Amino acid sequence: MEKELAVIKILRQNANSSESSYEEYKVPFKKSKNVLQVLLDIYDYKDRSLAFRRNRCNRGMCGSCIMVINGKVRRACITKMMKEMIIEPAKQYECIKDLVTNFYTVNSLKNNEK
């Protein structure tokens, strides 16, 4: 029996570059997994260069895993995996690399100061 696959698109970028692009990963779908577990699987088995915060409180308390998942700001540790996902860094913060953001800066404030 063939495993059902999920398609995950992740926005990849560096703070030092204005360029960004989506990278697509296909991973086994398991509805009990959360998005943080999916990112860990991608990192462990497919792409060791993927950057994301992984404090693993897994209770939605610390907020370090906040990102945009299918267009909505969510905590990766408590958001269940979906068959198709687009994952982006939280837009209100400056991106350091991939899904890692600088929580000490807020883009809307930074843009208004210019």
C-alpha cells in the first residue's frame, strides 16, 4: 500500500538578500502530526539547510514557532498537518532566514519610520 503524501511549500529566504522563492517538499501525510513535526522531518530527512525555530514546547505557550500557515498566522506546534500547506515566516517580523524571524523588530513599525 502506497503512503499518502502531503505537499509542503516553504518560502525560503535570507535577510541578506531581497530574493525569496518557494521550495516544495513531499512528505508522508499523517493527520496526527503537527506542522513543527513536519518541519523537523523535512530538516532531518530532506533538507538540513531549512531554518526554523524548534523550542518544542508543543503546547502553544511560548510562541516561538509562530509562522504563516496557509495564509493564517499560527503556532506550528499546535497546528495539525494538512495535505497541502504553504508555510511562510510571520510577516510582521523581519526575516532572518527561511522561517526564523526577529521577534524584536516589527515590520510595520520599521516601515513607518522610513
